[in-house]
Amino acid sequence: MTETTTQDTAARPDLPDRLCINPRSPHYVAAIFQYDVGIRLNGKERFDVEEYCISEGWVKVAAAKALDRRGQPLLMTLKGKVEAFYR
């Protein structure tokens, strides 16, 4: 059983420096979202991240129920140490 887990890990694409869950974004990568991706900000796992950038050290999360004029959630930027990983 450990062999299949090792093969699954090897088959996963590398996580990019910047990734967004919105398909309209240029930082969206569909192949990565076939797997469950986790994000840690300052050592604490976050489940509400819309976009992240590891090198610049920020994540974007939805700001409450506020929407922009196109109906997309307004995003708030949080800064700190960002880690991306497969669950």
C-alpha cells in the first residue's frame, strides 16, 4: 500500500510559487486542483485561501460577504510565512 502512496506523490505536479482558485486568473492551474491542496500562514492551516504567493509572503481571503460589482468576493490580503502542501 505504501507503493501506491509513493506513486501518487510522485505523479502530483509541483506546487507553483503563486496559485489562484479562480479559473479566470492567469495564476490558475487546473491540474493542481485535481488534488487536495493545503495552505499554512504563519504555521496555522487556513481553509479560506483564494490565492497565495510564497515568495512575496501573502494570501488573499474573502472579506466577509462583500462582493464587487461583478459579483466576485472582495479579497483581503494577509501577510506572513506561506507554505503550500498536498494533503
